[in-house]
Amino acid sequence: MALAFALSAAVAALLVALVAGPLEDAGSSTARIRARLMAVDPPQLWRAKVLAPADAAGAATYICADTPLAQTFARGLPEVNGEICRVVGPVVTKPNLFAARCEALGRRFAVSTTMSGDPGRDFRVDFALALLDELGPPVRQSIGYRRLGPCPKGWTIGEQARSPAPR
């Protein structure tokens, strides 16, 4: 009886070892997961260019982004003199629309973005920011985003530059 129990325990341990595979350190496991994600969702190079107002138009910025990062292009919150505008109250998120009230430097703002076009390839984001405690027109800006293809060699997700040259 004891031999049968020991044998079944050994077989169970062997099965667990075969199914689980070798023990790995977290670093190699993380690298393997990252490699699989890159194969499924390879990062893409995006060009972001200010379209309006006309006097703000300038050089394009190139961004290496995976899908989750690219999805944030249409719903960003502004910085006011270097301070991130923190959301206060409910946020409105609908297809092609993001709106919220936020606070920075002790002042409250209304922010909204609308998106038009194909969010996977080529789209436009119209941004408006208005002070809530003063009368006056909102600040408006339009940015065009275009996916150009794979990120240049040596670029990592989140990298930005004025030129799409490889690193």
C-alpha cells in the first residue's frame, strides 16, 4: 500500500513537472512574454502633425507605439504650464469623443477631444481646452495621426523623435 501511494505520488509529481516545464527566472519569462506580444502586436511608427491652428503648424513628431499606446492619442489630458490636468468628476467616453473636467495649478478646465477617420491608420483629433472660471474662447488644436509602418530598427515603444531615422 505504501509503495502504491509513493508510486502514484511520484507519477503525479512527474506529470506536474512535465506540464509546468522548467523553472525560470522572472527576467527571461518577462522577455518571452514581451517577444510574444511584439509578434502579435508589433509596434508601429506614427506621424503626428499639428493641422490647426495654422500658425501652430510645425514639424511632425514620429512616435513608436503599440496598440494600447496608439489608442491614447485620441483621449489625452493636457498639461498646463508643465502640470498634468487631473480629472475631477465624471468622464464622458463615447466612440470618437472624450470629455472631462480637470484641474491644474488650482484652476478648473473643460477638455474635449473628438476623433474622425480610421483610428487604425489615419485620423484627426480635434482638441479643445477651456478655463471654467473665466470667459473667453477655448484653446483649440487639431492633430493628424498617420500610421507609417513598422518602427525603425532600434526604436522602442514610446520613443518619439522629429525624424523617423533608425537609431
